[in-house]
Amino acid sequence: MPAATDVRYLVFDVESVADGDLIARVRYKSDTMQAGAAIEEFRSDLVNEGGKDFIPYTFQIPVAVVIAKVSADLELLDLVSLDEPLHRPHVITQHFWRGWQAYKQPTWVTFNGRGFDIPLMELAAFRHGIQLPEWFNMSARTYDQNRNRYNMKSHIDLHEVLTNFGSTWFRGGLNLAANLVGKPGKMMVEGNMVQGLYEKGELQTISDYCRCDVLDTYFVFLRYHVISGRIDVTREQELVAKAKQFIEERAADCQAYKDYLEGWGEWENPWTAGT
């Protein structure tokens, strides 16, 4: 485990599922409606209302959270799935926020985390009665508040970077961004499959999927540092090679890493291609 002083960034992703019991109570005022029936009813309502059946994060709970610990010089130090293999939502939530505190409040790094992952984890803390005074530093100056949209010291949302804080629509999402730098992106599992996997008890599959998303996010994060001028592509590719070695060394014990390596691609550098 890296020392607290070594970790400067926490790159993470959350996989969550609908809380059918909560939906039944809040949406349908029922204590007897089955959770599965409530979820399906809500999905049907959402399709009728807006054409999509995605259940809002306010009705969801985290079932897998994977975090990559990254040093100040952008090296991948460790990658963990919280409370694996049990994946208890209240324990995941506690570990998530207590870890941020233990590592001296590193910068969160996500892809579209400001609109989903962070508020979901805040609401999970609300649900489970977990105190977060350092995160909710509302008495600080506006631009120093951790939850300020433009405070990139507390949270770098790569989707916000690529869309100039919502000015454009980044069609293709993380899958596209990862592929642009030669990485696998979405493979056998996609986000809309998580609920079904959870209902089948396939928590490890969900965790593995989340692990691969975090790796994609890390490599997109490295390219962000290229376009922002902190590193050049030579240094980026050195870090990519180190990360690949990290994955290879652990692949024998982790199906997610095996799958990721099978989908691995190299970024084609046009400046060295002789064209």
C-alpha cells in the first residue's frame, strides 16, 4: 500500500444499481410492492416520460467502486476495488470517503463524475449517516470549496475538460476517449448490463468491469496532462508502459486485467510514423 504522502490523485469509477425497495416506497407509496416490479415499473414510466429507462442516481446505491492511486508524477501506484468481494454499499461508502481523508484529500479524477459518481457517493454518505466535514467545506471561500464545479484541485472531471464544462456534447463518452489513445474502452460488459448482473449475483463481473473503466480513465487522464502541457507524449508513453507492466504483473490473479490486456492497443504516434 502506498504511503499517504505518495498519493496525489484518486482516479475512480462507481457502478450502481437501483434500490427497488426505495422506489416502491417513494414512487408508488407501497410497502408490499416487490423490488423488481418497482424497478420495471419505474423504467416503463421513464420511457413514457422521456424515451430512456435510466433510473436517476438518487434512487441508486453503489455496488462496486474501484480506485486507482496515482502519484504526483502521474505514476499508477495501486488499484483497489472497495470491500471486494462483499461489496456492501455502506462499507464501500465509508471506505471511499475515509480513504480520501487518510490520503490527505487527493484530487478526485473521474469521467463524468461530477454529474453522477460524486453526487451518488455524497448521497450514499447522506443515507448512511457518514460525516464529511472536509468535503463539505461550505465556509471556505467559494473557489476553495471542494464541491465548486471549477475547483480542479479537488476534482478533475475529464468529461468536463473535454466539453469545456458542458459547452458541447461529447458523443461517445469514455469508450471513445479511451479508443483515441489506443485503449480497449467498452468490452464485453456495458453500464446498462450492471443491474441484470447484480440481480444474478455476479458482483465480481461488475467489479471487473469497473476496474477496466478506471484503467481507461487513467489513460485518458494521462493524455489530459499532455494537452494541458504538463508532460509530453514521450513521458506519457513511459507512464503507459509502466502501467501495462503493473497490469501484467497482476493478471494471473485478476480476470479484469487479463481481459484488459487482450483488448490492449498502442497509440499510433503520427509524429514518428514517417508521414
